[in-house]
Amino acid sequence: MTRNSGGDGSRGLKTRVKTARGRRASSVRWLERQLNDPYVRRAQADGYRSRAAYKLLEIDDRYGLLKPGMRVVDLGAAPGSWSQIAAARVGSRPEAPSVVGIDYLHVDHLPGVTLLEKDFLDDDAPDALVAALGGRKANCVLSDMAAPTTGHRQTDHIRIMHLCEVAADFAASVLDPGGSFLAKVFQGGTEAALLAELHRNFEKVRHIKPKASRSESAEQYVLATGFRGLSARPHGKERDDEADSDPRDPEDWDREDPRTL
């Protein structure tokens, strides 16, 4: 092992994984990255299900998405870290959960969260989510869903954009006026048709790359706030000054155009 300065400012030993017979080089690189990732270590210490918790924490700390008493839907919830954060920040009670998570993968029980083991793309999934909310509207829809990557950038972009489009359609059907929508996309920005739809439905749309998102990763997030309600949408395309923002510097998130990345 060699000494290394961690990304969280600490110094420690960098773990190197030996290549064993039958183990792919890509698997070795992934394991080394996990073992040396400061956010993975922090998640273990803080009791979060995964390092993804810090992405939502960063975004919520900056934009104040999650407030006490809110009803939240978490799409693609596994392994559960975003639902954990949401339940804690909105004060969801175990006896009356106001957070609903859905994933086709199993998610272990989380206090204050109703978990549906179901594919969000199933035809009956939206109705199941609404039923889990008790028939009430949501205040925030979160989506950290990502399709399995193929290594082909364009194909991967199309797949994740499809998930984002379906999630945005669901958000428009279930959000209360003033609600928010946060979803994972890939660098290159949100597709024009979806971006136009978000502008019609929401007062403000931003692209965000939080610090906890690995610098080499193509992921970013689209954040739409101030849901207008479908009956209150303006006609024609509206834009605001922060619409296509996605800076490389997380301290200045609202300035650069993602197409320059």
C-alpha cells in the first residue's frame, strides 16, 4: 500500500487490489476506487446506505428542497440512501411515512419510508406510488435512476434520458404546485424537448454537478423547482437565466453552460 491524500482532506493509506486469476481488470479498478473513495468511507461512518447520500445532501443544503412535513417520492431508491436523507429531513414518522421509495431491487427496511419492490417502468407503478402516498400529492420527486451502462456514450445517454423523461412525466402528474423535481442525467445537458417541458411546468430549471459526484463521471443532475401545476402552465417556451447552468466549480453552480464541459 502507498500513502495518499484523501479527497476529504485526510491522509491515509491507498489500498491497491491485486489482480487475481479470473478477476477482470475493470473489477479491480472498481474495487480500488471504492476502497479509496473518501465518500464511501464517510457513508460507512455516518450510517448511510451509499456515497450517493452526499450528492442529495449537497443539493438540499444549497437549494432547500426538503422541508419538514413534505411528501417525497424516491424513484430508483436502491440501496436507500436518498430515502434515508429525505425521511430525516422532512421528519417522516415510522407510523405514518411521508416518503415513498420504489426500485426493482430489494431495499432493506428504512424507518419512515414506504418501500415498493417494483420496476418504475411497469404500467401500474405510478398508481402504486400514488396509493402509497395515500392518494395525496407529493411535494418533491427525486430520481437517481440510471440504466446499466454499455460503454457507448450515445446509447447510455439515450437510456438515461428515457428514464428522466418518464420520471418527469410522473412528477408532473403527482406534484403539488410549488413542488420540485430532481433527476440524474448525463453531461451534454437535458434533451431539448424535455427541457422545454420542464420550463413549461416549473419556474426554474438548473443543471448541477455536486462535489460528491465523481469528477470522471458523466453524471449530472437536472433540478426543476416551483412546479406551476398543469393548469397554470404558460403557453410557449420560457427560459430563465439559470436554465442551462452546470459549472465545473461547485461553488459557482449557476454560471456555466454544460455544453462547454
